[in-house]
Amino acid sequence: MYTFEDKLKEYAQLLVRVGVNVQQGQDVVITSQVDQAPFARLCAQAAYDAGAKQVDMLWSDDELTRMRYLRAADEVFDSLPEYRIRFSTDYAENNACFLHLVSSDPENLKGVDPGRLERFQRAYGRQMKRYRELGMGSFFPWSIGALASPSWAKLVFPNLSEKEAVAALWEKIFMAVRVTGDGTAVEKWRQHQQNLQRHVEILNGYAFDRLHYHNALGSDFTVGLCRDHIWCAGGESTPRGQFFMPNMPTEEVFTAPDRNRCEGVVYAALPLSKDGNVIENIRFVVKEGRIVEATATANEELLQKSISVDEGASRFGEVALVPYDSPISNAKTLFFETLFDENAACHLAFGEAYPTTVKGAMDMTEEERIAHGLNASITHVDFMVGTADLSIDGYTQDGRSSTATPRTAAASPCSGTGTSRFSLLKNAVFQQTKAPPSLRFQVPPIRLWRTGHAMR
């Protein structure tokens, strides 16, 4: 029987060895809440064991963050201090590893002036543009891992005592990242990456022109895909060839929508936790790629400000497919943390697109990427659209379609003709079978989930 401490040590090793994949002589930056210092120290120790040159810490505190938004002088939300910009950008340009440990209360900023949140987001996006570009382009290794905290745990498990809730959340986290305490998590993740790659090979074989979403919530939404798009999953590699896992956990296969070719109505299946608030029952009306109407039953003003921080914030930057049978979806839990909830269901994101999802985009200027259909923005926000009855039809360039539904079978490669039927399976495997034209991804019942962030 492995102890809680065994699992913590294995988790720290996983984040360092697989998440950011620290190399000999490399700088490491770890961001963490101050009350998570013991685990941050475990990660620092693992980084030094892996050969890190030095480990630098960036600490934060929920209470001080909230105090700042409520009581700081108004002008501080319009700019960042130069030292903060240089710290992140200099480390990023020198190929440092960035490990982000998230554990904040999802409702920490409830009641804060949405205008202050929006202004700071604009300032951060503008002044940290170089850092964000390097991160979105995978020029340095970065990874996000989650840690249980009392405030977050009580939101997820309101009927348990605080102690019980924290223990329950830790067990969900360990399950999602395949940590058992026996030291096998690193090998499990290598196998997991291989499984994800099978999805990628099948989908890239189709070269879809567009996807169509439909469900009983009211979603009737077409997503045009960028020409020369690439489906990606799991890990990324830096220009130096260093492989890393940006999100731990991860179950998605994703690519780039064409910023000008999204059309229709789409409903979020789950609440969205953003900027310390929970936005509920999101509905977007989209015309010629742009969100022209955004409604919500809770925190609608924050939602509308979120899609208004710049021109690209009202357009889409990611489309992601997620299998039903995975550790996160099997947890049947609404985590109020996008790192987890986005990996329990198919999702979309408004804002910045990943240039790694289009052939040749890494060598394009921002203007050339936009002309190619890739979206540009200072924001990137994931929201869940997967429901029990969601269907996603994929259409090839010649107008033919294929359909995939959940089954149990072995995988076989895609023919690339658009005339075979594929099934999205348990254990993230596809099956190829003869069927009428149409590739459909259906997401079996997952009733508890939610949305939100990319790289920090």
C-alpha cells in the first residue's frame, strides 16, 4: 500500500521528468501558491536531481491577489512592472523550463470589478506578448500541474468536510495523472503519448475542410479548419528538440480553426471558471468567424469583456476532440479547473491559435498567419461543448463526410479517402469500419465539468 507521500513524490518527479523534462544545466522557474510550498520544494528537489542549473520561484497568494484587485490604486491595472516582464521573457528566451502549479480558489475574485480584470488582462497581453509568443510556439518547455487546496476542494466537494474534500480532490488528481505511488507514472505517460499519437495520425490522414457540431442543447455550429492544419496531441518539442508535456493531465487531440470560417450557434456544456469567477450557461452566436452575441446566466458582463480584449478574442483559436473513456471523464466530477475539465469533453477555445497546428506557420509573421486563417489574440480561453448527444461531422475538401461513434475495438490507420467510418473508442483508440460517409465523434454522458485556460 503506497502512502500519500509516495504519491506526492512520484507526482513531483512526473511533472519535472515528463512535464517540463528538465535537462542538464537548464534553468527552471516554478510558480506556486505560497501554501503549496512543500510540494513546490519537492519539484525543486526533483529538478536539481535531473540536473537543473538553478530553480527560481514565483510565489502568489489568493488572499493578497484578491486584496490587490479590491484595494490597490486604479492605475496599477494598466501596466506591469518592467522587472516582471524581463524575468519571464529573459528566462523564456534562454530556454528555461516553466512549471506552473495551480491550486487557486476558482471563485477567489468573485465580486471584483470586471473592468479591473479586463484592463489587467489587456496590459498583461500587451506587455507579455513576447513571452506568450514564445510559449504558444513551444520555444521553451512549459507545463501546468494542479494541487489540491482547501478552497478549491470545498467547491468541488461541498458536502464533505474540508479535510475529506482535500483528500478526495488529491485522489482525483492522482487518478487523472496516472500516479499510484509505485513509480510507474513516467512509463504510463510514455504509453499514453503513443495512444494520443494514434488519434493524430488518423485525423491528419483526412485533411478535413470543416467540422459540424450538433446537439440537443441547441448547438448547430460549423468550424472551418485552416488549410494545411495539423492535428496535435500530448507533447510538444522545442526548436532544440526537447520534448515536453504542456498540460498534465491531457487527453485531447486539437487543431486550428479558420478564424473567418466559423458559423452558427454554440452552447457551452459546462460552467466556465475564469478570472476567479464562474460563468454559467454560455451561448455564442457566430457569423463569419466572429462572436456577434454572447450571453450567460451568471457573470455575463465578464464573458462579454473576455471576448472584447482585442479583435481576435471574439474569434476561435482551437478545436479539440476528447475521448469518453479516460481517467478524467471517468471521475464524473466538475473540477472548476480547466486543466482538468477541458480534458473530460470536446471543447473549443476563443482567442489565440497555436502556430504549431498549421504547417509552416512557425516561419510566418503574425500578419501572414492571420491571412492564412490562424487567429491572433492576447487571450486563449477553452470552454466545453461536449454533451451526451453531441455529434461532430467531419467533411473533406471534396464535400464527402465520415462518421465516428464510441465503440470497443482495435485501431487501424485512416485511409484518407473520407469514405470509411471511424469510432472514437475507450482507451483513446479508433476503429476503422466500412460505413456510409461521415466521421462523427459522439461524447457519451459526462454531466460534470467546466472550462478555462492555456499556458500561463
